[in-house]
Amino acid sequence: MNNYKVFIGTGWWCTENDVREERFLQGSDEIRGQLFSKKWLRSVNKYCDYSKIIMIDSASPIKPSLQDDKIEILELPINLGHASRMNHDKYCGWTASVLLSMEYCSFSDADYYVYIEQDVLLKGNIIEKVISELPNSDYIFGASDNFVQPLQQSFFIVKRSAIDTFVSRYRAIDKSDFLISPEFKFAIASSRFWSSLPSCLFTAKSTRIGKVKRRILAFLFKYIKGYSVMNYGYGRSRPINFCSDYLYFQHGSTEELLEYERVTK
């Protein structure tokens, strides 16, 4: 049993007809289905010591298949959409799930806020392990294995005492999630230096010059940062070593999900 309290935040969206482009539909169709929520919860319950789960439902046509006294579900009146094709002027549905669940945690007696995306599976007591290795870090994000994004955020940890500062900086970024990705916004909001600069410096169009600018920014964020990086994979990164004592991953393929079941049963 930990001597600190953990609140878990997550989001929810599920539909029978996902109209997103194929490049956004990575992994097995199972991870986008209603029943996967049960597998997600089994993983969380097996490997996490937590007080409450705050799930933000983005007006999903199919509701999660979950029954647990520790879960509180808040349903948004509209679906804000994916950052790549937003239906709102500033924040996508993913950002809404983070900010709302994070704000909920800020008004609690929790010590840590942990976000676990709805398609993420865990192995090992990874939350406790990461916190024990980085006890003085306010923000702990996943490592990025490229220079397209500075970090990963399907599983991350934030001290409750740092939430107000983070949310304030995030909301102060006056560009939409379409113009500045949530990954870049995380790097900005976790840093006193980057958050002091004009938001227009971080936008990059989908041109050759824009892509170069984006890679340069991602490189700079990695080496001038206000956050720590956890020592464990994998998030979107591949390949996955399922023999690792501690890991998390998303976008699981059919083969990866079967291997995960084999090593964690």
C-alpha cells in the first residue's frame, strides 16, 4: 500500500463507424470497441493502487462497459473531435479528457494525477516504480523515439500540487490543438521558459519548411524541458519487449494483445 493517493484520469469515445482516416486507426479494431474497456480496467486494477478513476465521455454513441464504485463518468454534451479534424475552436476531445479530469483531481486530497488513455495496457506496478525513481518531479511523461513529437502522453503522471500551474499555462496557449499539437502543448505548459514565449512561435504548417521547424522544436523541447521522462516504454514505440517487468503500450495489434494476455495471465 502506498503512502500517497492516486487519482486516474482517462477519456472515452467509441462508435460503430469510425470515419477517421486510416492513419489514425492504428492497432487492432478491438482497442476501439466497447468490450476493451473491461480489459483496460482489469489492467488498471491489477497493477495500480488508486482511489478513483475519472472518465470523460466525449458524447460517445456507445458507452463504456464498466461497473465499478471507484469510477466516476462525466459526459460532455458534444464531441470535440480529434486534433486532426476538430469540431471546436480550441481543444480536441483528448485535451478535454485531460483538463477536466486533472481539474477534478486538483480539488481532491490526491497526491498524484495519473492519465491512462483508454487503449493503454500496463504491466507491473509501473506507477509506483516511476514515482519512486522520480519523487521530486512535478511532471513525468513518456519518451518519444522520434523528432516529430517531443514526448508521449498516453500514460503520464503529474503531482497534484503542480496541476494549477500546468493547466493555467496550457489554457494560456491561444492556438488550437490543430495548430499546436497536445504533445507540444505539454512540453510548453510544463516549462516556465517555453510558456513565457508567444504561442505563434510553436505553430508549424504542413509544408516542407513547417515540418523542418516542427522537428527543430521537438529537438529543443527534449533538451530544454521542464518535465522528466519515465524510464519505461513503450506507448506508441515499437518493438515491445513483453518480458519487461514494467511497461505500458497503446495501439496494440492483435498479435500484441495476445502476447500481453499470455505474459500477464
